[in-house]
Amino acid sequence: MKIIDAHSHWLPDEIINNAHFFHKGWADIEAQVKAMQEAGIDRAVLTYPTSDAHLKLGSISLVARIYNDNVAKILKRYPDKFIGAAIIPVDNVTGMVDELRRATEELGFKALSLASSYNGKYPDDAIFMPLYKEAQAKNIPVFVHSQIVNPIGFERVNDPLLTPVVEYIFDMTMCIGKLLMADIFRDYPQLKFIFANFGGATAFLQHRFDATYNMLRGINFVKDLKGQPTQFLKNIYVDTGGDRIKANFTLALELLGPQHILWGSDWPAKKDVASGIKVVEELGLSEQDKENILGGNIERLFTVL
């Protein structure tokens, strides 16, 4: 059985030194390789955890260049261990597709890494459409991580515990909702979105989505989605983000089924990698379903692994 980590992080020193929260452990790729070997993990996707480094460095474009160039060195050093998800310069609309092409055609990246929002602008915005066209055409999966800078609710509550526990999760939930209402899931049916941490509270809200939509459609108060909300939500993918609560798996399984859930560790924020794998093995699923969650599903998302 192949185990592939769909949610892990690494940051270069230049970003760590210009950002809050992150420490040198986020730049220790050797520690991650060791942890992977100990847990029996074959490969790991490196996605951007989002940071506020652009505030000191001056631009997201510079952060994207620094991050992509440095991750490319890791991909070259460990070609069989890591899969890169590139970030793009959202402050340079005309350069976003160019950077994605540079990353995938020249630097060895196989995926795109987006944040759930950018200073209140969500990925349903028109500026992202050329990216989605490019990603769908070239079968480039899109990994979405919660925004930690000014997530939804931050202007009203800025708390060191409540912001990451509540606001990060609901920023992700709103991101998915906005993509749904903008018909992105319908208009780009072959585009593979992978949302971190079970996609926020989306699975918990699955029945409310349909019931409320049907009620509001009955009085012509909401646009016609051309299908039930969950009809489109079932096509997304989520990662487990190091979660070990079986109830969260149960909700995700009810909405998405075992073929749209990807195991992820959230390394190095969460370092108990073995427990995250163990909970999948104890869900009472078939051996095939467990193998899919732990690696088979994500392997099929990429054209070449």
C-alpha cells in the first residue's frame, strides 16, 4: 500500500524570517523525510500554509518567486519524495498564469496552491478564471489552504485561539460556498479542487445547503444552480489535515464518499503522523477504501507520479 501525504508544508528561511508564527522547524526538510520514513509515507505534497511575509517583503509576487524557486530545489533534491504545489502572484493578475506555467513547465511542480481568500477576495473572483482554465486543461490539481491573514471574522474578533480554531475553518467554508455560488464547480467539472482540513464545516452543513436552497428556490429568492448544492459539492476533494476525530471522517464520508478524501498530516504543525494514519485504519472501511484514502485517491489526481 502506498501512502501519500496530501497536506504538508515547508518554508524557506527568507519567508520564515519575514513572517509571524513560523519557526525554523518549518524549514527542516530532513526532519520531514525522517518522519515520513518512520511512518511509512512514500510521498508528500508541499503546499503553502499562507503567511504574512508579503507585508514585510513588499509583495506577494516576491513571496511567490522566493517560495517556488526554493521548493523547486527540494523537488530536484528529492524527486521521488515530494510533490510541489506552486503559489501564484495574486497581486499581478497578468502574471498569474505565467508563473503557474513557469512552475509546472520549468521547475517541476505538479499542482497549484491557493489560499481560501486574499484580504477578503475569494477564489471565485474573475481574476482566477484564466488559472482555472489552464489548470483544467493541463490536469493540474488545485490545493486550497486556509488563509491565516485577515480570515473571515478577523475584523470583529482577533483572538490567538479563536482565530485559528474558528475563523480559519469558516474562511475555508466560505471559500467553498463562494465557488459553488459562482458556478465554478459546474463550469469547470474536470478541475480538481482539494480543500484542506475536511473543507472546513462544509460536510457539517451539507443537509442545510440543500434544504435551505430548496426553500429559497421555492420563492425565487436564490439563483438556479441547475442542481442541488450537494450535487456539486460531492465533486470536490478534501484532505484530513492531521485530524484524528472519527466523527469528522464520518461526515466527510457521508458527503463525499471514500474516493474524495485524501489523508494529510499537516506537518510540521502536527507531528503525530502515525496517529493520523491509524484513525483511517480504524474507521471500519474496506481495505480498498483505506488504501484509496491513504494514497490511491491522490495518486489518481496526478497525470504522472
